[in-house]
Amino acid sequence: MRIPRSHSPVLATLALAALAAGCGPDPVGPQEPEDVNFHPSLGVNLTQMTKTESGLYYQVLEEGTGTEVAVTGDLVTYEVTMQLATSRVLGSPGQVGTTTLGGGGVSPVIQGFDEGLTGMRVGERRLLVIPFYLGYGAEPYLQVPAYATLVARAALLEIE
């Protein structure tokens, strides 16, 4: 199976590792996060989260200790556990990766994850709810079903 070059090797690794686990039920069509039934174990409460103009939801779980804020163009190292709304983990929990914010570089990530990392300080941890249109969209991608809303627990480890 070929992985498109435009996807992060880390996220591709997550996808391949979870492929054998099955996708669970696919959403019937496009849904906004407000219409998604999140598994209780995810701890998603959209009313306690900040919604950006793009539709991404985020909640700061732990404040960062760094003085620098990650901005577009920065090369950052992060840790992520990515899950479907059903709570199924995509790949390995705590996967570490590196990306250049704003795209480009050798390891671009999905738009919603890129946006969720932007503005973080080193040591900060966030809960992200990524709508399908900021994730993998209307087409299935490996173990990610079409129209999947993703939930990510992300930590910013380093800004280079």
C-alpha cells in the first residue's frame, strides 16, 4: 500500500498500525462536531472548549512553560494520541513527530492538527476536536472513515 507523500510519516504510521483494528461504523455523512456522539472516555465537552473560525475546537489541558509561542513556519516536535469519536486509537498512543507549521517541510500534517499546534508553548497539552473538513475529508484514508471527526491529545515538546 502506498502512502501519499503529502501526509506526515508519523500519521501514516499511525494509520497503518491501526488498520488491522477496523474502522468501526462510518458516519453517514458530513457532521459538525456539535452533532457527533463522542465516547465518554474521550472527555470531550464542547461547551468547555474554544472554537476557532475554521471550526476546530481546542481545550488547554496543561499550560506550557516555554516563553516562545509556536507560529507558522516553526519546526516543532510534538506528541499525539489520535482517536476517532468512538474512542478507537489510531496508531500508537503518544506518537512523537516533527512538522513545519503552516505546511511545507518534509512532514506536513492535517490542517486541523497544524492549527491546533499553532499558538502552543513548549510543555502545553491540548485536547483537539478536528472536524472532518480539517482532517481527512469526505474520502476514507486507510483506517479513517469518510467524514470522521478526530480527537487528538497533543503536547508541544520543542520549537526549533
